[in-house]
Amino acid sequence: MYNARAHIDPEGLYQSEGLREFEIIAVFALEWRNPNVLARTRDAIEIRFPDVVDADRELLVLITPNDMELRLPDMAWTTGYGGPTPTSELWKRTPVSALTKSDVHGWLRKLDTSMKRRLRRCKYCEKRFIAARMHGRACHGCSSKHEGVVY
């Protein structure tokens, strides 16, 4: 017998008689693709799905009792020495109450397509990166190596 609660609450911290509406949405999302990470609090579920080409690049889904947020990978510069750190950008927020299983899968496919369209190919290594990891037409690594850019 399939135990959906075990998938959305693997540590068993949030037991109840049945699944809450936002937990059902999380189950639908988990049926779409195996996640890299599933993190849970009482009122929020974070699911990070790996990109099929580059597992380091992740699609992020945040589900709360009110909304499902779909987020694209991004990068921010930290203070101090100014190193980059992974972050995410809001792509779509939709109320949980309006979602069906096919809606969730459809939005996840659209999120995946949107991410792929935003990727840029480095003119040197020809790998694909999000815009925040590019300097002109070169990725950060290649712009340092070939163009003398210092980050």
C-alpha cells in the first residue's frame, strides 16, 4: 500500500489522520520527477527537482497551505568578498485550492521549459548557464580564463 505521508513527511514529524490540501499538491509534484531535496516544516514543503541535463541546476517548488510557488534557479552575490551563492527567482505563484494533479504536472513542465529557454551557451566551453552565471557570451569560469575577468 502506498503511504503518501511517508513521502512528504519522511521524518514523521507532522502526523495527522489524513493529508492536508497542500500536502496532496506536494504528492502530485513528487509524482512528476524524483527530487534532489524535500524539506518540510509544519506549514511548508520545499521540493527541489534536478535538471535532467545538469543535476546541479534545480527547479524549486514551495508549497504552503495557501500557494504553490514555482521558482527558477538564480545566483546572488554575497557581501564581503563577494562570492556567488545559489538562490531562486519567483516564476509563478498559484493558489493551492485551484490545483489538480494535471495542473501541477502542467505547471512543472512549463517551469522546466522556461528554465531551458533562459539558459545561455558559453562561447568557449559551450556549456549552458543561467544569465547570472554569464559575463557577456562567456560563463564566469571561461571569462576569467580567456578574457582576464576577475570576480
